[in-house]
Amino acid sequence: MAARRPLLLICDVQERFRTAIFGFDHMKNTICKMLKVAEVLEVCDETSQSWKADRALIQILE
């Protein structure tokens, strides 16, 4: 990654906390939108393995 290049960092979003986090579904939908925009703008994104699996599942469901 080059210096001064934007980066979108998604940190520690886990399905198992769905009931403990107010507005979890809204947050997850917003993250998905942000990732789509980051892809269009060619912004790097860093996500954990579990989120990559969730993201792949979301793409299948859409």
C-alpha cells in the first residue's frame, strides 16, 4: 500500500454480537455500502477473515 493512499478499515464485526449491539443490522448494511463504494473508488479495505466470509455470503444473498 502506497503512502497517503486511503484505507477503509473494518474492525471486529462479529455476528455473535448481533443481540448485544443496538442497530447491528443497520451497521452491517452501512458497512456493506461502504465496501461497495470503496471498491468503486479503488480504496483499499482491510477486513478480518470472518468478515470476508460474511461479505461473500451477503453477495450471494443479494
